[in-house]
Amino acid sequence: MTLEELKKGEHVTVEYKLDIPQEREKYLKSAVAFANGAGGKLVFGVKNQTWDVIGFPDDELFQKYDAIANSIYDACTPSLVPVMEIEEVDGKKIIVANILPGMDKPYYLRADGMMDGTYIRIAGVTRKAEPYLIKELQLEGTNKSYDATQVAGEEVTPDEINVLCERMYQHALDLCKNDEQRRSQKKVTASQLIQWRILVHFQDKYFPTYAWKLLTGDIDTLFPDAFIQMAVFKGNTRAVFLDRKEAKGPIDQQIEDAMVFVKKHINLGSRIADVYGGDIYELPMDSVRELISNAVCHRSYLSPGSIQVAIYDDRLEVTSPGRLSPDLTINHLIEGNSRVRNIAIGAAFQYMHIIERWGSGIPRVFEDARMYGLGDPEIKDFGTSFRISLHRKPFETDPFGVVIPSKDAKNDVQHQSSASNDAECDAKETSSASPDAQKQVKDALLASLPEKNRARAGRILDCMIRNPHSTAVQIGKEIGLSKATVQRAIDGMKAVGIVTRQGSNNGGQWVIRWK
């Protein structure tokens, strides 16, 4: 370690000790906590808070080295073997005990037993683990998913299975993005529920897992906290409620109820319809759905507390119970790395199109927020819960629901409004037309392009229709083309007047010249 590294102070994976404490538990607890988490360093010979390097004289160095290594090994169950190092910092020798992330969790102090001797790190502090956290550690240690665990003493009938299968199928149809996807949507079967660990099949009988309970809404006794709390607050604090509600029942339906609540309490970003007649809200609703869906899919169902969706004047927050997986950081999430906590629920949600690819959600949320001009979302890890916030722009509306820009948002809204007048008119003309008529108009537009370019331009145009705010990068990802190829095609479409870009590349939108 360098002096600069030492001066960063203690944090979630580093703890300083001036000397070996007479009460060994002071550092043994932290060793256990590191093993139960992402690992860490116990640094001996450094004064905490001042970060003064005291070090050890040569005649004491190896004696203390051996004492630390032996005490950690002897006191912990399963046994911990620290990776010991002697380092020289500022001309003085210190001892570093590196504790690797454990593979056989939970780790605990042998003398105290598992229930009293298990510790974890929360926000840089070593804390005794609650019983539900010990259970989570046990699952991590055996690489098992809690939601895929069989519920003791219960069976499921074929009729009950058919009801869930049909409901999942209808939900999947509702969330299909287009007619082609709906036509290809297959019905789910009991065999698939078994494969996904929603059911257990043994001797011609079916037994539910916890995922079954959550998906069917049979959760009152087993999961009293498995619901979504929704609230609107006056201002930017929780001092005054304006509205509140709870979403209960099957967890997939909870998501839909939460979306209805959010849409009710946020503004339309403009009184504009897209070509299919959908409203454009002040927040990217796909991202809102992603945050709520992720919270339901990835929360810890062992942790006490419910999911919370809170709307303030300046932000929307989604808070999920449970700590992050020890091998995940906030930066990992932003980069698109993910770890599935509930594998059975995750499989069901993928089938129903509630979630798509593991790890892709959070990067898309960041991208959408930037495209809407909202800035980066805020992510906070509280150790036992996790929160993501989307910023809101300061909008006001008249009695008819028409947006009135505030002083802070005036320029943004005026820019958006002027950029969208043509789109509103075009949308009204095309959305009221039959699909055949729309196709005829589209073909007429593409006819102004060279024949070899029409098919590609048509695919790009379809993307713009589905999402007028999409960027060239997003379009390329959707249809499997490079940004450069998409941009060349768009330039050709612009040249003959098919489309224009109103506003910035990230915050603007496409306007299609339907006339």
C-alpha cells in the first residue's frame, strides 16, 4: 500500500489497527465480515482517523505477523486463511492481512456460534448479521436461489397450474412490442415452470416454490412485505403526503399497478402524441418500468420491508430491500454487469417480457435519462437496501393539462414545443389512417430514395416511428447496423426531406414529413 492509499481512510473493504488489540474479537469480527462480503484488508501499524503510519520494529514484526495469521485461522468457522504481507510505507513496516471473499458462507466466530458470531460490513462498519442475512449468506454459500426453494407441506393442482400458465401467457401478449412478436409468442407449460424452478415435480405430484407463491399472489403469510408502497409527497421531502397506495397480489401485476400510479402523478412532457397515439411523459416510462421491474425481480424476499416508489417535485425514487450482491458495485451496475438474485422469478419475467437481458436495464435507464435531458440517475447503496432516483424537470400545467414551463425549464420546454408542432400534426394525420393507408404514405416517402436504399431506410423509419427520441446508436442496436451505416442512411433521408431532427442529438426527436 502507498501512503496515498492509506490516507483515503477506512472504508467498506479496509480497516486500520494501530497494534494487535488485547481483545482479538475487535479485528476477528471484521475478518469474518470481509469473508462474508467482497473481501478486505486488515492493516496493522496505522492509526485510524489520522492515518499516521506507526509500523512495527523488526524484532516484533514476525511475532505479530504469526499471531495475527494464527488467530484468524483458529477463531473462524469455516477456517479462514489470510494472505499475509509485510509492506513498507514511509520508511516503516506494517502488516496487512488480506481476507478473500469466502466460498463457504456464512463465516462466523467459532466461540460464539453461527447465530451470534456472524458479521457483515455495512457502509464501512462491521455489524452483527440479522437472522435473515445469515439465511441469505447460507444461500450464497451453496449457490442457491431462495425463490427456487420448495415450500414445505404444500401441493399444487393441475387446474391451478393452468390458471397461472394462461395468466402469464396473456401478460406476455400484453407486453409484446409488435404484432410479429405476438404471433410468435408461445404458451407456457407446466414443464417450463418445472424447468424454471417455479414448480417441483415428484412422483406425479406438483409442489410450489416460493416463486410460485409470489407469482400467484399467495403471499400474505409467507411474504407480508412483498408489496409495493407508492406515495406522492409535497415538495422534496417526506413531510407531507399528497397521495399514497399499496400494490398487492401477484408480483407481475404489482408492477402494472405501480405504473398506473406513476402515470397518474407525473406530467405529460408535452401535449403531443406519437404516430401511434401514445402520450409522451416527462419521464422515460420504459425506464420507470425497468426500475420497478428490477426492484421486484431482484429484491431480497428474505429482507424485511417493501419496495417503495416515491414521487417528489424534483425526483422519482425506487427503493428495493436487500443488500447488493458482494461481488457487485454501483459502477458494475452502470456498466451493465448483473447478478440474478431470484432465478425463478427472473425466468418468468423474461418470458412475460417484463425484463429483457440481464444487466442491460441500468445502462438503458442512464441513456434514456440523458436523452430526456434529466442528467444521470442517482444510485445509493444503504447496505441493507438499494435506491435509484430519476430527476424531474420543473413543469407546471394549466387546468387542461397543457404544460406551462416554469422559469427554470422555460427554454427546454419551448425548444421541445417548437420542435414538435410538425410532429403533432403529422401524428394526427397518420394515426387516424388505416394501417394500409399508413403503409402507402410510407412507401411514397421511400420512393424518393434510390431503390437499393429503401429497405434499410424503411427499417430505420420504423424505429423512428416507434421511438421518435431514438438516436442513431439506439437505432443501430435495434436493427443490427453500425452507427456509421445508420447515420449515412439518415443523411440520405434528410437530403430528400423524409425526416428532420428537431433539437439535439441526445435530447431531440425525429419529425417525419408525412405530407
